[in-house]
Amino acid sequence: MEEEDIMDAIIYTTNTGSTERYARLLSHETGLPAYPAANAGEYIPAGAEVIYMGWIMAGSVKGYAAAARQ
């Protein structure tokens, strides 16, 4: 049975730069490209399977709702 890639990319939103660093580390370990959410649409087609990473404030992951709509 062939191994199938499940994810296409990592998308992140960062406030202080920490999430970007974690996204880059995960990108390095998985081989998946990492893009900031602000311009991910330029590189990732609609319907692609992605890992979303964002910073947390007041119990929610910031930027997730906007990224999910894209």
C-alpha cells in the first residue's frame, strides 16, 4: 500500500513571531511548506488540506475563522 500525503501545507498567523517559528520548525520536520495566512491563497489552491497554527487569546485561536473561509 502506498503512503498518501494527507496534508498539503502549513498556514500560520502570528502576533509576536512565536507561531511563525513553530510553523517553520514543523515545516522542517514534515517537509510541508509553511505560509503566512495573509498570502497563503497565492500558493495553496482552494480545498487543500492544511495544518493551521495561530496564537491563542481568550480561549480562541486567532485568525482561524478567517483562514477557514479562505
